[in-house]
Amino acid sequence: WIIILSVLVTAGLSSSLFKLEVDPNLKHYFPENMTSMVNTDTIEAIFGNQDMLMIIFRTDDILQKSTLERVKAVEKELRKHKEVRRTASLFGSNRIYGEEGIMYVEPAVAEIPENEQEREQLRSVIRENDLVYKIVVSDDFRSTALVLSLDKDVNEEKLFTDIRTILKKYPGEEAIYFGGLPYLRQAIDQDVKTDGLILIPIAL
């Protein structure tokens, strides 16, 4: 009877966990009058939402034709998304250089390399580009970033669903990683609910 009663009480108490609500917005855990929060609110009031979502493509060499084509296609699809204000990537970056007193501004990647020689040539150009090297491309050329600036009222759950759909539409061998506050909010919301439904009944 003690065992049965313990199980019933645990089940009864645990049933309320299905009503669990999680506030994943990390900003709500800081005082509104905190200097950095006041400054952030001021910046966002002028320039709009500053939350950025980062998608990292990682492979042996991101300058491979298949990888560059995938990044370019994914970025092109995401630019069409109504809740994505702008994107930044290897393809959205510029190469700025001067010759004989004239300044030139060209795309960081003018053309996707077709062979090893063109790939090494592009690698040398990227290493000399401070706007790209170690910013959207890692120093070992194994990772490249696609950064999304989002609208303030973005439906993040739907956005992530759309992003995963696009990534499946353009498959590849690259490992995909996410970063940024929008991803943290989604992860917190899902993980806290899952952990609560599993760990609390076990603890009881």
C-alpha cells in the first residue's frame, strides 16, 4: 500500500507539469533599469531588433563547390522569408582593395571555384580580406557563418521550422550548428519542459 500510494501521489503531483509554462526570454531575468539593458532598449528603439540568429556550416573545407552552393542556396531562400530583415555571409560580404590610387569594391566570392587551383586562389583572397577572414569564415576554413537579422515580432518557432525545411531541401555533408539568442530561447523552452516532465517525477 505504501508503494501504491507513493506512485499515485507522484502521478497526481506530476500531472500539473503538463500545464508548465516557461519564459525563455533571457532579457526578462535582468532588471529593466540595468545600464546595459537600458542601452540595449535604446539601440533597439532606434535601429530595430538586434537579436541575430547564426547558422554555422562545418566541414573539412568550406570552399568546396558543393558547400558554397549549399550556403548560397540556403541564404537565397532565407532572404525571401518575411521575418528575416537581412542576412550576412561569405556571399553577402565585399572585398575592398586599392590599386594605383583607385578603390575597388567587389563581392568576396565573385565565382564559385570549379577546381583545386581556383579554390586555392579564393582561399588566398579571403585570407587578405579583413571583412571576411575570421569573421564569417574560420581561420582553418572548416566553418562558415550565415547570420540572420530578424524582425522584432518574429515567430521564432515557425522560423526554425522553416529553416530546417530549407536545410533539408538543400542537403549536404556539412554539420549544422545554431547560435544566438533566438536559438537559446527555443532550446530553453524545449529543454526545460522536457527535463521537467522527466526529472521531477523521478525525483518525487
